[in-house]
Amino acid sequence: MPDHDPTETGRPPRVRLLGKPGCHLCDDARAVIARVAADLGVGWWEESVLDDPALMAEYGEQIPVTFVDGRQHDYWRVDEARLRAALRG
């Protein structure tokens, strides 16, 4: 999956999205994350659980899974207000 860093600052992205192609919840999560990241100037990236058997085993039933600063933040759905609060905090 492509790396998304709308800030182009060279800082590590703060949000990680685990998903897979063809997942409508992943599409919804991607849209929320992209909007929030752009608004707050925060980088993010996406990985597919299909590319890593360990990720599939651990998170395959929870996708999309969102991490903020390396810690699991949400799964199945991304709450925009909650994501904004976590990134501001």
C-alpha cells in the first residue's frame, strides 16, 4: 500500500491503517483518516493484512484497524472526533 504523508515534513507519520483491498469499512476509514490527517498536517500510511500472515492472524477479523503513535486506537470504524482528539492530545 502507498505511504501517505500530506505534510511532506520528513517527520514519521503518526497514523497507521491496517486494512485490505475490497473492504468497504476500510474505504470509509481511509476517507476519515485522510481528511483528519490533512486538516491537522499529520502523516499516515496504510498496510494490507494480506501482505503479512502475522498481521492477518492478529487483526484480520478487526479490520480496518487504526493505530495512533504506535498504539491501537480503533477497529471496524474510525470515529472522526475521537481521532482528532487523539492526534491533538
